[in-house]
Amino acid sequence: MRVIICGAGQVGWQLARYLSKEGNDVTVIDNQASLVARATDSLDVAGLTGFASHPDILREAGAEDAEMIIAATYSDEVNMVICQIAHSVFRVPRKIARLRSQSYLDVIYSDLYQRDHLPIDVVISPEQEVARAAIQQLSAPSSFEVESFLDHEITMLGLKIDSDCPVIKTPLRQLTELFPTLASYVAAIRRDGRLFVPKAEDQIYEGDQIYVFTKTTDISRTLQVFGKSNLRQERVLIIGGGSIGVRVASLLEQQEDRVRCRIIERDRDKAEIAADALERTVVLHGDGLDLDILQEANIAATNAVLCVTDDDKTNLLASVRAKSAGAEMSIALINDTSLSSLMKTLDVDAFLNPRATTVSSILRHIRHGRVRAAYALGDTEAEVMELQTLANSTIAGQTLEEIDFPDGARVVAVRKGKSVFRPTSELRLEDGDIVVVLAMSDAVQIVEAMFQVGVDFF
């Protein structure tokens, strides 16, 4: 597949890395030569320096033969123009745009992106994706990563194994015997910095990071099995009153459980905008690193602090300051994933990665076959996919034991009709079943091909 990626920033570079590794013909465009050089020097991609909204630049990049264009520059308006030109001049079949401004995302303007107006097939909002991830993280505070699948029926929890975990050194096959009514499944383990798919005889050790899939209704029990608590978040403090902070506060206000939420924002204009946009949230003007303003926000009684300013280092320092002042847990927004290694040293409980959430959102729109959703783990080390079984696919009618899945892939859940099943060797895949699979990066294409009966973008 020939893909043009406009914008070689963090998201563009990560997408280029992922797509080129899968053998796609990728060209990256950016008006900063240094960013283009970084992409071409480190990845197997072509690069072009120039403004991606200019037709001659798109033509030079091969837009006439491109199957997809991804507009991920820093400007919403440039991304829109790129998609318009790609459609009107070059007839590119698939156009994806990253839009940040909430004004462009309001549901009342959804008709704007039809082919007769602005022909954008898929609109991705990093702010909305990060806010959604933050809400999920707050729902399972003892997890370092949370994501839901099968319309929220299945939840993936990233858990760090501590010394008090009751199932340390227990073979994974025995977990089913010990907890027969618990619908949970350990699908991946990160040990000494390496992520791998475990076998049934593998054990869990202190210091491991595991990815466990469970029915959403069983989250509390699953956390208990692995020595974690699931305390309800009643008081949340958000440091940073920009679009992400306001979005999270708005979502918290909409929840049935009453959550007391406060925002600290150092910019007066942003603080006033946030206060006008929210109903029950208290907005304080001040510096989130200032102990006095933290005490005014009643930090000692706060269950969780969410640091979402536009500066990674500020988010880390604010997380440390908030916990030292009495907050129970802290979550930091980090764009630079190399800083995530400081989490343990600084005692930061979890982090949100806008790049990963945005890449995951785009992945499900560039997959072949019947892929309903996709989520990237870590530095795109692995991918979790929802795949639909079709009657004429090679795996239809076979049991999981009969299907020759690659070593780096594991089925973690299957939905038949309205019922969700834990994977067992005798479980048979039939037409219409939705299968959740965790696959290491080198196994993704193999798994995709097993469910594919033809190339279908949707």
C-alpha cells in the first residue's frame, strides 16, 4: 500500500515507522528538513521537504498513485486543505486528518466532512482520545494502562506485580484452576524491558508488568487476584486547564457517580474559559507546582491528580509535588516516552501518551480485512485487534486448538452474539464472531491475513 504521511512530528514519525516496518511504501512530507532527515535516516521511508498543502509537493510525493493520505501536521487548517487537494486533484481513496480544535469537532458540524464539502474520511482528535484514556485510567487507578474492547465488555489492565501479589511464581495455567469463575487472561508480560507473549507454564515474578484481559464486570476481582485495590475516585484534581483538562472534567461531570473535580490553571485566560465551559468543576487560577495553591485545592484529601499541561517535565514535577503533598495517586501526560522510565523513580503511578492513543486511533482505519478496532501497546511492540470472523475465511468453523496462530499471538476473548467467552481450546469460531487478539508486531500481518478474505478499507 502506498501511503503519504504529512507531518513528521511524533505522531507522523511513529506511523511512518509502523507502516514501513510492515512493508508499505511510505513517503513523509514536512516543511522542516530536520524532521524529514530524522525519518529518512532512521526509517525505511522516502522523504520530501516542503509544504504538504501545495499540490506540486503532493504530486512529487506520489499522490497520483497513493491509496491513503494521513494529514498529521500541527495545523488543523493545513490538514483540511491537504485532504481537499488529495481528493479534488489526485482522487486519493482514503483521507485521514488529525484535528485539534474542538470547534471543528462539534457534532452539529459533522456534515462538514462529507465528500461534497470537506472530503475527510476519518477525523482523529488527539485531545478527545487522551481524555477518553484518562477517564479509563481513573476507573482503574491501580493500573498503569487501561483500554476497553468489545464495546466496553472486555477491559485490558496493565498491572505492575509487587512483592505482595498472591499469585507470584504461579504457573499461568493454574490461575484458571484457582479462580474458575474469574473471566481473566494474562496475554503479555514485560520483563527486564522486553515484552513477550507467555506460555501456559510461564510464571509471574515481582517487578513484571503484565497485560491482563478481563470482563469489565470482573475488574475489581481481577485486581484483587493480583494484589491490587480498586478504590473509587471521589475527588480528582486536574493540573492544566487546556482542552484536555476541560474535556476530562466535562466527562467526569457527566458520570452517574458524583466526582468532585477541581482544575488548577496558571494562565488566567485559559482558567476563565475553563470556568465558563464547566458547571460543577471548581477552577483555580495558579501554578500547579505551588504548594499553597495545592493546599487550597485540598490536595491532602484528593484521590487522584491528573497532570495534563503542555509540558512533560511540568507534568512529572507536578505529579511528584502533588503526591508528596498528600494525593493518593498521580497520572502524568507524557509526549516523550523516554521519560516514562522515570515513573518508578519519581513514584508516578501512571502516564498518558498522546502519541500512542492517536496512533491507535489511526491504526484501526488503515488495517486490512475485518478489523473493527486496534490498539498499540508500548512503543508499537504489539497490537490488540478486534477481528470479525467471516463464513468464507480460512479459520471459520475451526476450534481455537485447530487454528495455527503464530507464537507471538494469543486470542484473549471471543464474542458470539451478545455473549463473551474466555478462550478455550474447544471454542469454535463461526461466522460473525468477534475475536480479540493480542499480537506482537511481527505477527500482526499473519493474524490479519487469517481473518482476511479480501482487501477492505472501512
